[in-house]
Amino acid sequence: MKRLSCLLVLILAMAIPSFSFGADAQEKQGAQITKQEARQSIQQLKDQKKKEFEQFKQQLVDSRKKDLQEFKDKLKAAIPQDQEKMKKEFEQKKKDLREQTKKELDQKKIQLKAEVKQLVEQKKKEIQEKMKK
């Protein structure tokens, strides 16, 4: 009779789909996988934003170089009396463009950091919700 009741308990336990002998281990493993996936996801987001910043920076630098080259071409075409004035204007424009570029890069960096921070917080909330379930 004892064997029969043990066999019956075993059969019932196997029939219940949510019953598992290693449920705690599976939950821990699932939580580890979730954390690892979240870390990878966050790192991918950071890498993506860094790449986006680098592309923005390169486009900005290229456009500034183009502006300065156009100004240099005008300088070369100017008559000799105007060349000294044009050189001063060129140096001033170069200085202004550097300052403007630096400001724009700083603004973009701040914006991207804020986006990354927001996305990280969002991922953390998602992980916490998954952990509660």
C-alpha cells in the first residue's frame, strides 16, 4: 500500500505541468539569463549611442572642413589688398567654427547620455517586473 501511494504521488507530480523538482534552480538560472541579457542589451545600447555620436561628430567635422575650404578658395581668389583682411576673417571663422563645433558635440553627448540613462532605467524596470513574475 505504501508503495502504491508513493507511486500515485509520483504520477500526480509528473502530471502537474508546473511541478518541478528543480524549480528554484530553474528560476535562479532564468533570472541569471535575464540579467545577462539585460546587461548585453544595455551594452549594445551604449555602443549604438557611441557609434551614433561618432558619426555625428564626423559629419560635423566634415561640414566644418568644407566650409573652411570654401573660405580658403575665396581667399586665394581675392585681390592682394583684400588678402590680409580675408586671412583675418578666415582665422576668426576658424575659431568660431571650433567653438560652435565643441558646443554642438557637448550638447549631443549630453543628449545621448540622457537617452542611455533613460533606456538603462527602462531595462532595470523590465528586469524587476520579470523577477516579480
